[in-house]
Amino acid sequence: MNSTLSPDPREIREIGRAALDLVATYYESLATCGVLEPTTSAKLRPLLDGPLPVTGEPFDTLLDTVRDVIARFSRHSAHPRFFGYVASPGVPVAALGSMIASALNTNVTGWRSAPAATEIEWLVIRWLKQMLGLTHAGSGLLVSGGSMANFAGIAAARSAALPNVLRDGLHGAPQLRLYASGQAHFSIRKAAAMLGLGAANLREVKTTAGLRMDVSDLARLVREDRAAGHLPFCVVASAGTAGSGAMDPLAEIADFAREHALWLHVDAAYGGFAALAPSARDYFARIGDADSIALDPHKWLYLPVGCGCVLYKDPATARAAFTSNAEYIRVIGLENDEAFAFWDYGPELSRPFRAFDLWLLLKSAGTAALSEAIEENIACARYCASLIEVSEDLELLAPVDLSIVCFRYRPADYTGDLDALNEKVLLALQHDGSSYVSNARVHGKFALRACVLNYRTTRRDMVILLEDVRRVAPKAQKIF
Ligand SMILES: Cc1ncc(COP(=O)(O)O)c(C=O)c1O
């Protein structure tokens, strides 16, 4: 046996301890390091570049590279003031889980290939449904992320509208139309394009002042399309938009969808787990009406990147969209479980053991701790908004439905271009490294966007963020 490819157990323990030590030290460093250390590709590449290795080198030296280059020049999503995107901080238990899952190297294609992993995936899917308050018999599967979950949900909607689309394609079919607000995530448009519906057949519904879908505009568009001979088939509601965290009015949209026989897909990739927070739970009262739901445990359930989920109210509809044999009637978990194959319900064949991290997290932390952390994230965002509202030099640009704060720097005596000024402030903040935000456009205005999805973030961090904006702003005007 090749000892380089298969080190003996003693060596595995030794290098494993060194790796674990690095992981623990990394987490420890988050209390004192910045969100990122600015660099350039020209500086970074030589630190990693090299010829294709012909012989191996000791693991220790690789860990040095991890510590000194890879970790150092990563943007630290786990940092309490990384507010850049709706990104998760990861959880230590999942870092260990990845190691174990990798050792098991389970390929979760179906029950026969991965009996225990399949049972665990079914179990966590049941738990996810419970977390959202879903009581129907639906099910789903884990996918790579929210984009893939949106794709899968819309694929199921397409097959429900055109039952023979897998065989016949779209040629000669009526023009299918789907609807989402202008604030919906771009993966909806991408799914429409990839599914052959055509991005132009995604109709952009207007939003209200709070950036939530305007259902009267949805009604107008559907009427218009029907009159033109098109086939409205699906409406996508956002349970937390990526831009400002706005919650589309799910109840109104669900009523409209039912009345007009439209498939309701809810993109809850960002906001879905706010259903665990008592102060946000009411938003989700009607999410059970959705025919399909996209969720991202790798956002607000704090798991590391790589774990999305699509839920189907009627799994037979997903089977119609993905199976290569036409036996549409058997549903997940009800009959002949050992013959079950995930590839009949989603786009992938080979699949990693995504459910493992989710299972470890839920079993080790429990929903009480998660609910408390999510509620605190919402409280931090609301607290930040309240500080902005009473300040003289900052302006809140959108309501805070969940945990995203869109605001801008607006000093009282400033008469110049506020968009240009805030673009500079954004760049200066990102270079400074103490707090990291991204940008959004709100009613045409350039906004600084702070997303709070980290159980390490405290109200003090929100104060520091605003202090950082004020500290870098005067410099930003001069430097950029
Ligand atoms: C509302 C929403 N939907 C979908 C996505 C896409 O998710 P992913 O990045 O996991 O593909 C995002 C990502 O930010 C999102 O915020």
C-alpha cells in the first residue's frame, strides 16, 4: 500500500491533531483580527504559485501555508462584523463534521448506496419542515444552495404546467410566464433562462415603498399576459429578499396563486429560518401554501457553504420534473423506501452527505439555541436601524423586516453626490477591515448594506459598524 496516499493510523492522528489545533486557533483569532487583510492578486499569487508537485511534502508545511497564506488572505465570514452578504459564519461542529463525512465518503445517490445517510436526510428534511411549521405530507432534498433550490422548484412548476415537457421540450408550447418582484434574487431569472422558459418571460412585479411585492401589480401582469394568449404558471415570492430583507406578503400572494391556479414557489433561501424567531414567526403563517420552497441552511442556519434545500408540497411533481422514467406516482418515504433514489427528485446524481452537518448541528445545539441566535440577529439589525434613525449623519433607506439594514452616510452640510460619496465610503470600509458591508440599490439610491447572520455579532458590533462608517468617511473622500 502506498504510505503517502494511505498514512498509518498513528500518522493520521498526528496530522489530525495539528489540523485541529489550527482550526481552534483560527476560531480564537476572530476576536482580535480584522474582517480581511487587503491584498492584490499580484501579491498573493506568488505566495501560492508553483509547479505541479511530482513528489509530496510533509503535511506540516502545508499547514504553514494554510495558516500564513490561505487563512490570512481569506475574507473571514465568521467574523462578528462581516456584514457583507447573506452569508453564514459556519459552526465549529460542522468543521468536524466535514472531516468525518469526508472519511465516510458516502455518495448519497439513494438508499441502497447510502442507507444511514438517506435516513438522516429524510429525518433532517422532516425537521426542517417542522421548523417552518409545515404540516403537509411534502418532502424534499438537500442541494448545493439556494440557486439550485430555486431552479428545482421552478422546474417542478414547469412540469406541472406542461406534463410532457421532459419528453417534448417547449417547442410549440404556449409561452409560459412566471412572476417575481424586481427585488427577487437573480437566480430566479437564471433558472428561467436555464429551463428554456426565457429570462424575458420572467415578469418583474412592482414593489411597494417597503420593497415588498405589490400584489395588485401581479394581478395586472397576469391579466395582461392572459389577454395576450400567454400561460401564467408560477409566482415566486421572496421570504426575505437578498437586497433589503423585505418579506413579500405571503398570505396575499398565496390567495392570489390559488385563485389563479399558479404554482407558488417561495424563495426563503435567506429568510426562511427566521420562522424560528418569535418576533418574525407571523410572517411565515402561510408558507405551508407554497408548492415549493427554497431554503439555505448555509445562510441563516449558520452551516458552512454547500447546503441548500428544496421542499415540495407534492413530491410527485418533482418526480415528474426530474425522473427519467415516467413512474410519477411513488412519493418520497411512503413505499419501498429501499428503492428510493434522490436523482428522481433533483438535478444531481452524485451527492455529498450534506445532511450530516445539519444533523450534527441540530442534535448538538437544538432549535432553542438557534432560535435565540436568530432572534438576536434580528434584534441587532433593528437596534442598528434605530441608531441610524436618530442620527444626524446617517439615513435609513429601507425598513428592516428581518436582519438586513440598508442605509447611507449623509452628513448634514453635504451638497455633493451622495451615491458617489457612499461608494467611496463602502470601498474605504472594505479596505479598513474593521467592519465589512456590501452595497444595494434602494429606490435608485446607493445603499450600504449590512446583513446580520452571525451568532457572534452583538449590539456593540452594530455600534462599532456605525463608528467605522464615520471614522473612514472623511478619509474616503480624500483617498478615492
Ligand atoms: C433570497 C436568495 N435567494 C437565493 C440565493 C442564492 O443562494 P445560493 O447562493 O445558496 O445559491 C440567495 C443568495 O444570497 C438569496 O439571498
